[in-house]
Amino acid sequence: MKLKAGGTLWSGALDINHHMKEGPKNHKVSAILIFGDSTSDPGNNNFIPTPFKGNFPPYGRDYPNRKPTGRFTNGLLASDMIARYIGVKDNVPAYLDPSLTVYDLMTGVSFASAGSGYDPLTPTISNVISLPKQLEYFKEYKSRLVAKIGKEKTMEIVNNALYILSAGTNDFVVNYFTLPIRRHKYSLPSYMDFVMNKQLDFLQGLWNEGARKIGVAGLPPMGCLPIVITLFSKNALFDRSCIDYFSSVARNYNFILQARLNLMQSNHALFGARITYLDTYSSLFDAVAGHKYGFKEVKRGCCGTGLLETTFLCNPKSITCLDASKYAFWDSIHPSEEMYRIFFESTKSVIDNMIN
């Protein structure tokens, strides 16, 4: 990798990865920086005292070297695939990993933490890293880079990075619908407003720190998650169809979120903003309810019974399916690598527009 005299850190994609021919070429993306929950946590929870970990088999079964890294799936996350596509790195490491090199930092990390959410109560349920704390870590990340490569080059990386924010499901599935605390205080519409305002506060914080290209994932069809069907279906063993009540919450939330992101984009467009909604709803709904993409099993996860297991309940003693690529879900809440690949493929054109 070359550091050019004028402070430019890259030419198109980073030199070290110019062999990755898949992605778009005419862009200046310096790094990928990820925030959120288990959909984008590559192992930060390995380094904190929480029961929400995925750094043991059968997690990582189809990851390179069959390594359980802390990713809550059988292989790669969508964020890893995006990093490969834009040509910055093969997979996105956890920020809290003490073995990170300066080059790892320069090309991007994930601050995400499985179990987290926008509501400050959500991360306290499982003792994980809140979104405000992830933003604090991002500030620390910038300071670490400044110490190594100087402020000008650091800000060039920060301003030209691609940011991905993926969270919100835990606020509803783990928190609002499962525990009584927030339901005593908030009606569902007022809770949705509360969560969205926290999300937009976080986005403004990212912007203030120098983020310009930000992809924001919406909520998935929550009523199609195996764990939601198990917990809330009137007959969870025999009726495994999606529960539209929970999915409709996601649709309504996403509708309002898109409008708010469009407003934020227009307010910041003159300053180089590319703030974009990423649709996580359609591909998962099409896979589960529309039987698109040819999955053999869409009603349960590959791990154990697939009805309730996740994190420590999906463990080395669990029986797993033979071929996870035939399953939309790896465990009762998290997509399989194949489902993440389908989501990634569906967002490629949006990512192209953000970075070109």
C-alpha cells in the first residue's frame, strides 16, 4: 500500500486489494466502518462480559478455516461481503480485537455489538455495547489513527469511508414485545418514535464526527423470525407462518425512516452527504413468505430445533442441518450466510450509487 505525498491513501480501491475484481472501480472509498447489533458484529462481544456471544461451534462452521469468530451465523456477514465488493478488505474485524494492526484500522472495523439497539434499555438487558458507546469507540478510533498517521490523513479516511448502520430489531423483539418495562410507559406508536429519534440522534453524531456516506438498514420482517413465531404464534409447533402484526411494525417503521433519511440527506446534500436507506425487509420477506430463492427451510434455523436456539443455546452440543445454504436462518433469529448474500446482492446498486 502506498501513502502518497498529497495525503491520498488510495487510488480507486486500496492497492492491496486491487485483485478483487468484483466491485465498482471508479470510487474513492477508503474504509468500511460498521455500527449496530448482531447483524454486523464480527466478534466485539468476545471481549466484553456478556452471555451474548457466538465465538464457539457451530457458529462459523462455514467461515474460512471453520473458525467461530463471534459472527452470529455460519459464515460471512453482509458487511464482510460489502467490504469485499468495494475492495477494501476480505472481512471486517471487530474494533475491540487487541490484535488489530494500523492497516486494519485504516481500512475499517466494526463497532457493532450483538444484542444492542437504539433504546438505551436494550443493550443493558444483555450487557452489551450501546450505540452511544460505539460512537465513543469511533472517536477513540480516530484518535488512534491520528497518533499513527496524522490528522489530515485520518480525516481523509473518515470522510471517504463507507458507513453501515444496522440495528433496531432487538429494541422490538428482545425489549418492547418481550419485556413489560417499555410497554408500561409507551404505546407502540410512541415507542417507535422514541427509537427512531434515538437512531437519528446517532446518525447526527456520526455526521458530526465526519461520516458522509452512510447506509442505514431498515428493520426486517420481524414476524417471520423463527423465534418470534415460536414465542407469539397461537400454535407455534404447527402454524409456522409469519405473524403479520410484528412485520407490519417493521413496515411502518421503515416507511417513516425512509422519509426521515431523505430529509436528512436533502439537509446535508451540499456538504457531500450520501445518506441512504438499505432495504433488509424485502429480500427476507420474499425468501420466507414468497418462497423465492429456493431455500428448503424458511420456518426454522439450521441450529438445533431452529425454533428457539440462539447464542449460548446454539452450542457445540446442538445438532445442526447438513447444508446451511438451504436454510434462510442459521439460528432462530439470525440469517444464514446464504441469506446475507441475497441481502447483499439486493443492495449492490444502492451501494454503487453511494460510492460512485
